[in-house]
Amino acid sequence: MDLFLVSFGALFSIMNPLGTVPVFVGLTLESSKKERAVTAFWTAIDVLAILLLSFFAGKYILSFFGISLNALKIAGGLIIASSGFALLTGKFREHKGMKRDKIQQDIETRAAISLTPLAIPMLAGPGTISLLITYNQEYQSTAQIGTILGAMVLVTIAIYLILKSAHFIVKFLGASGINALSRIIGFIVIAIGVEYIKGSVVAILTQALV
């Protein structure tokens, strides 16, 4: 249960579906309620596919490039922490490569937005991918893998429900409410990134001293 809560919390915080709500609303202003639900569904499916691919293909990526787990955790920690700073400073869209003019262009020209820009890079970005590669190396037992897979499925369901209710959330919380929540989540994300970096540095120093 502890692993489930930790992995779910980390994935949810790093992906921050609440931060994607304004973008989703902007991209689906002219869509019907049914079309929004379909877009939210396929976005969640795309995210789940990316999560599964990142988790199960992670060890092969590390092996191919000759990257150690500690190096990956430090790099991932830096990416995760930078995402947290972007949330904390209100620059999440810019950090994900989604500038206002790019969003407007997508509104005018894109027929299907579930894979890009919503699933990638808004939700399943480099921080999420590096986190799952790390999980793949740290947790090897069948029970642990099943627990992490359960967390992935639950966070995907949460993404679907949040995006499906995006227009209601915007009306209820307003831009300021969403911004406040994103800043709180940003602080948590920074802490996650720092924890990964700290653990890796301690492991490297311990190995060097032995």
C-alpha cells in the first residue's frame, strides 16, 4: 500500500493533470460535450500507453546507452525539480513547450489533440518517463510491479475524469484556483526531484568510500 500511494502521488504530481485543464479547455472550446469526453478518454489511453512503454522498455534504454541507475536518477531529479519550479512560478505551459501562440495554432488546425499536445508533452513528459525507468530498476518483484501498474491505471483514470470535467473545474475554481493548486503541487514535485538527487548522491559517495 505504501508503494502504491508513493508511486501514485509521484505520478500525479509530476504529470499535474490540473495544470493541463486550461489547455484542454482552450483546445476544446468548440467541441461538444461528447467530443470532449472522447478526447479526454483517448488522452488517458495515450498516457497509459506511454507509461507502460516507459516502465517496461526502461531497462533496455539504460542498457543500450550504458546509463547507470544513479545517473538516471540525478538527471530525472533535475528534470522533475525543474518541472516543479515551472509549476511554482506559473510557467508550466512554457516549460512543456506549449506557448500561447502554439496553443492557438493547435485550436485552429489540429483535428486530434489527444496524443499531442495533451499526452505528450503536457502530461507524460521527460520527468514522468525518467521516474518510471527508475521504478523499473528499483522494483523487480511481481507484487511490486503489479502495485506500480495499479498506480498507473488509477492515475490514468484520474486524468480522464479531470479532463472530462475540465470545463466544470474551470468554472468552479477559476484560473486563480487552478494556479494556486498548481503552485502547491509544484512544491511537492520539487521535493520529489530533490529526494531523487539526494538519494543518488548518497549512493555514489557510499560506493566510492567502500
